[in-house]
Amino acid sequence: MKKKLYKKYIIGLGVFIFITALVFIASISEESTREDEFQNTQQPVKTSSLDNNLSKDIAVNTSKGNSSIFLIINGVEMRIPLIEGETLYDLLKLAKKNGDINFNGKDYQGLGFFVTDIGDLHQKDGKYLMYYVNQKETSTGISNYVPKNNDLIEWKLK
């Protein structure tokens, strides 16, 4: 009886380890696929004036290891240098200061900055500007979101 119980525990532990390994491998594979997407992208993007010496291809950015985020505004892609620890709002303000992007909005005390216009997107007719990080809707405002290297940030009217 003890032997059968011991055997069940060993099998259960083996199944648990196997499933954990599969989940781990899947997460690594997803990250790798994301990097491959950027490396295989051949669409030119506008580069920020903060770093004019880099190629205009996303692939070059990832292969050289330069930290950046990528914005998509109404189908137009743009690369913005990433400054570690800065919020998305801070990075957008810096890009605006350098003439790389235009955006407006309103700062609500205690809530943060809400974008009302970015590039050629303008909130109107009950539609508001929302941003997505790596194709996922976020509920974090730009004043609190700290981007990571190679984040893909897309702005949409919803």
C-alpha cells in the first residue's frame, strides 16, 4: 500500500515538473518570437533626433542592443530612445521637446496626464485615445507606466 502511494506521489511530482517546464519554455519562446518580429521588420520607422546615428530599421536597433520603445500612431511607426526608469509621459515630453512627436492632453491632479491628441489622432465624437502595450490594452496611465526595452506602444481611438 505504501509503495503504491509513493509511486503516485512520484508520478504527480513528475507531471508537475513537466508542466512547469512547458510553461517556462513557452514563455521563453514567446519572448524570442517578439524579438524575431522586430529583427525581421523591414519597414522603416522615423527615428528620434535624440539618436540620429542609428539606422531607421527596427531590426538594427534590436541587433545593436540600443534601448528603445516603438510607437504606432494611426499606422505610422516611430522609434523613441528609452531612458531607463522614465515614464511613458516623460519620454513623450522629451520627444515633443525635440520635435519628434506632437501630443496634447490634460493633467488631472492625483490621476495623471490624459492624452487627448497624439500625432494625427484626436479624441472626438465620444471616442477617446487609448494605448496598448505589446498589443494588450492597459489600464495604467502614461504618467505611471514605465516602458521596457522594445515595448510596442500603439495609440487607438476607442
